[in-house]
Amino acid sequence: MKHIRWIAALGVLLLAACGAASTPESISAGAAPEMAAPMPAEAPAMDRTSGEALPLESGAVANPAPGTSDGTRLIIRTANLSLEVESSSAAEASIRASAAANQGYVVSVETSGATGYEYTIITIRVPADRFDTVLGGVEGLASRVLSRSISGQDVTEEFVDLESRLRNLEATRTRLLDLLERANRVEDALNVNNALTDVQGQIEVITGRMQYLRQSAAMSTITAQLQPVRSEPAIEVAGWRPLEVAADALGELVALVQWLINLLIVFVIFTPVWLPPVLLIRWWLRRRRNRTAAPPPPAA
């Protein structure tokens, strides 16, 4: 009977933890300082290319989210730019310096193309409160902004739900530890310890997710695609650009040569397939020709 009572108590605790985990609660005052600073709502961000106000999903907050007492929000902001610059290498160096000066860092850099005509994709992360400043500096390096995309993902509700689940799991862990201390039988202690291990694993998963959300909201991401300014041809008469025509023709010639070389490679590799039939047909034609050209037998 004692063993059954232990198992029943353990089942009640686990059911209570699972039921309470589905009820989101507001973020406690102790966790508020760890969250990202609230975005200003006085004036919407302005698009530097068109001069129009950006939509709210770019990171501006008009009203506090339900469930938060002080209006604090967790918003993950990202920006993607395609810029035409005079020198990709010089623009890359400036973006690196801007990230370092604003307490950010470079995530990745991809470069392709010939020297002097490099195409670069650089991704940096900067503090959320300096996102607009760094973004404006990056756009200022461009001779022309080809495309611009800014987005903001509000993860406040998910963070509140995770914190509520974490508190319930921690309370369950405390009760299981108390049961483990009072367990008299080895079998009961093992059952409680298994349940405690499962609860601890859930706590670690939720803690890791909360940490990821906090860090993602605290550091915004900017990705810039840099390409050199395309030089205009020196000769141009009434819309006629002979240098561009010559460049296109040369490109087509190179593509044709590549296609012929690829065809030759395929032809050589498939030699075991087409060579035996060709040799057989040639032998048959030669034999037929020899029979036709043979002299008639002498007359009697």
C-alpha cells in the first residue's frame, strides 16, 4: 500500500505540473531587466530611400502587449540590404568598423568575383538600441540602394509562456526533491529520481530557449549585399552600346565553347556504348561492298 501511495502522489504532481504549464502568466519584476529595452513609440522609423514611414513590424512599438505591466517587449529585428557601392572591399571594411564601434560583431562574410569587382555578402549583429544608427551608416556607403527589407518578430508572448512553464517546473522539482528525501524504499527513490530527471531536462530546454530569445532581441541582425557600380561604356550613340554587344557576344561564345567541351566529354565517356554498334555496322557495310565488287565467274 505504501508503494501505491508513492506512485499516486508522483502522478498527481506530474499532472499538476503539466496542467499549470499551459497557463501563461505575466513576466515577474525580477526578469524584466534581462529583456530587451522597449522600442520608442514617439515617431515611426523613416525609410531613407522613399521618405515614407515604416510599418510597425520593422520594430516600432505603438502599444504595450497584453500581459506586460511596463510595456517591455522582446522584438527580434533584422534588415536585408542590397547596395551598389564604388568599392566592395572598402564598403566591407567600413561595415566591419561600424559594427566594432557600436559593440557589435561580424557573423559571416562571403566574397566572389575578380579583384576590383568583388561581390560581397556581409552579416553583422549590433545592439538593438543602435540598430537604426548602424543601418543608416551602412546605407550611407551606397551609391544606390537596390533593395531594402526590415522586419521585426515579436516574441514577448512566447517568452511569457516559457517563463510561466519554467516557474511551474521549478515548483514541481522542489516537491520531487522533498519526496526524494522522504523516500524509504529504493524502488520509490528510483521512481522519484526518474521523474526528477525528466523535469530537470524540461527546465534546461526552456531555459536555453529563453536565453536564445533574450540574446536575439538584444542583438539585431543586418545583412548587406555589396556589388560594384557597373561602369558605363565609353561609346554610346543613340542608345547603341557596341561594347556591351561585344561583351554579350563574347559571353555567348564562351558558353558555346563550354557546351561543346561538355558534349565531347560525354561522347568520350559513352564510348563503350556507341563504339561496338558503329564497328559492327562498318564491318557489315564493308562485307557487302566486297560482295558487290567481286568479278563474275568466267563464261563456259
